[in-house]
Amino acid sequence: MVSARDGRPGQAYSAPGAFTTAFSPGVGPRAEYPAPEPVRHDETGYDEPRYDDDDEPIGELEARYEWIVGLMSSFTDQRVVRWIIAFFTASMGVCATLEILYGFGGTTTFTVGVQIGCAVFAFAAALWWTVTSWPRLHTAFAFVVLSNLGILAANLSADMPPAYAVGKTTFFVVLGLFAGVFLDRWMLATHIAIAGVAVTSIIGYNMLFEDVPPLGALVVWAPVMSLVIAVPALLYTFVRAVRLDQS
């Protein structure tokens, strides 16, 4: 059976060729990864991509991830996407830094240390996105989880008005754009669960300790939670539908 890959490693594709490769049921070509070699499965009778340094054929989760990254690479330069993600990540560090500089830092040494740690992580992650190649699946998942926890920690450790705290929950929605496109469903469910708990904790804290009325907290909580859940879920559903349609 012919492999889904129709070119040699490193071969340049025309625009139609790149589009066809990205929408093939196999894994699209990647500049950062060695080209996969087909491995014959006698039991199933089909070829599956495999990397030379792997003992087993590429797994289903990784294959889906590779297909999505290949699709992205056929339409745009990966470096542009990495710089956009780096800009978003650095903006989280900028917010935490400005909070401290303008008097909204934590009220204790510990909380100020948490804010500083979150800012350092955000800047380090932004730098990492600009200098590294595109990450593998579990590395991307770790970035999403750590970013979720960093947003929550920086928010709860700051001493700022409720409106500022609620505004920063938008970072969870932006992070969901990345999670909805690239992560598998159980990883996406993990992101949504962490983000949902974080948004509820932030708004609940302000309702209990910052004199925010329950109705006001509910009016803010409901639309933010809707975005946290709906945006990545819809993106995941769309990407999955396209992949299944092309398989």
C-alpha cells in the first residue's frame, strides 16, 4: 500500500501539493521532525508512519497531533505561529510585572514571590517558543497545564480590584484556542477543567472577600465559563470533523 507521504524528506511542496499532503489521512511533513518511514502491519494490512528512533509505530494521539501541525504548516510558517504564542505568553508576564510596579502586588512576601515566579515562567516560556522547534504533543500539553496554573496563581496572589482580576481570566480563553486546535480530547478536557475551576475560584474569591454582589459575580462568571468551554470545544470538533472527512 502506498504511504500517505508523497515526497522525500525535506522535499519542497507547491501550494496544491502542501494542501493535499496536509489533508491526507496520514501525518503531514514537518521541518522539525525526521520524515516518518512506513511500517507494514501484517495483522491490519496498512502502513503507519514511524520515526527511526522509535521502537513502536507512532501512536494515535501523536499521529493526530502531527496531522494538525502538518495542516498548519501547509498554510503558514510555523515561526509565525510560534511568535504569536510567544507574544501571548509574554503578555501574561507583563501583566504580573505591571501589577507589582503599580502597587497591585501581593500583600505578603510569599504572594509577591508567587507573582514574580509566574512572571519569570511566562517570560521564559515566551523565549522558549521563539528559539525552539515545534514541541511534541506531551510538551505542548505541559505548557498548557503550567500556563493555566500560572494564570491562576498570579491572579489570586495579586491585590487588585475585582474588575482587573476578572479581566485577566481572558487569558484562559486565549489559551483554549491553542488547546482546542492541537490537543487530544482528554488533554482538552483537562485544560477546560483546570480553567473552569480557576475562573470559579477567582470570581468566587472576589464575591466572598471583595464585596462583589452574588448577582454581579454570576453575570460575569456565566459568560466567561461559556467561553472557556465553548471556544476550545468547538475548535476541537471542527478540526476532528475535517480530519475524519479527509480520512
